[in-house]
Amino acid sequence: MNKKNILAYVLALFTILAFIAFIVLRQTEAFTLSVFSDYRNLILTGLLNTLIVSFISLLGSLVLGFVFYLLSISKIKYFVALTDVIKEIVYGTPLLVLIIIMAFLIGPAFGSYQRNVLGVIALIIYMAPYMMNVYKSAFISISNDQYLAMDLFGFTKYQRYRYIIIPQVIRILMPPMMNNFSMIIKGSALLNVLSFAELYYSVRIAQSQTFAFVEGYIIMWGLYLVITIPLSLFTKWVERKYTLWT
């Protein structure tokens, strides 16, 4: 990155910081973060719960998304139709609505009232069709010429996947998977409607005790950015690496 680009980004960052400072200074109450010192453990626990739930949801959506992908390429038309219908239903349903339906309608219908678990399942189901599309893009990228070459050199099924297919799929899978992980982290905030002690809910509890709502929102915003911005930068780094490899 040349000096002009660096200067442009520095100026852009200062612009955002100046905007935040303006918002803070426009508040009628005195701004102080010290009131949250007694709630540090509560907020950090909420942050940790957000990361844990997001990671579980990522792994779950990777597995379920791959199952959906296998069903979508099945020779049995019912499975193909089923995945298409589920995909369109999920695309047309806001995540908040899906969490509520899963926790208060679908779960109880099966005798389950573990609302936190049901909320995580809703996150997994919501992200699964997006993961399915990622798998489709990854496997489509392997051309027929490569399969012909594998046949020509007598590759076994294991060798095909170990040395040719899986390395290419992983390189293509990584950037969109990281983007989906970022979506999961941000979407996990909606679990607060189930009183799950993730970051948003924990900060709200602290706000209700301190009445420092502005400071709480700033802390909440900053902590989400601490997670998502490095993840975004890592995704861009992976994309650049993938471009060099190809």
C-alpha cells in the first residue's frame, strides 16, 4: 500500500472518530466509562458466550450446509426439491423471526424448552443455505479437465480428494466462510430476545443497573468491532493469498 492510500485511510479513520466524538459530546449527561468497571466480568462473559455460540453455529452450519449440498445434487428429485423449498423459506424469514419460531413454536412442539439451545439451532439453520451455496461454488470451480486428468493418471478416490479436490475447495471456501462467520457473530445479538447471556444482553443488563446507556452502547459497539474488523481483515488476507495461489 502506497503512502497516498495510507494517508487516505488515516483520514477516513479520523473522520469516523471525530463523528463518534461529536455524538458523545452532544449527550446531555456526562460521559464516563468507569461506571461499568463493576460489570467488567459480566460483559466479558457475554463476549465469550458470543464467541462460543458463534463458533458452534459456524461448525453446525458447515455440517448442515454440506448435507444440504449433497441433497441438492442428489438424483432423487424429492431431496432436491426439499432443499430448494427450505432455502427459499430461510431466505424469506428474518433471523429474529426464525429464532422466535424455533424457541416458542417448533421446540415446544417436540417437547423441548431449552430456548438457548433452540436459538443456536435457529442460527445454524439460518446460515446453512448460505453455506450450501459456498460449497456449490467451491465444487463447481473444479473443471471437468481436472477430473479427466485424474482419470488419466489413475488417481484413486482418496488421492483425488486428498491432493486435488479438497485443497482447491478449502482455498475457495475460506473467504466466504469467514464472511458467514462475521454474519453469525452479528446475528447472535438477536439471541438476547431469549435472555441468552451474550454480549448484547450482558451490556443491556449493565445499562439497566447504571443507567449509562450511551456509554453502554459505545462499549457494545466497540467490542463487536474488535471481533469483526480483525475477522474482515483476515478474510481479505486469505482472498489475496488465494489470488496468488491461483
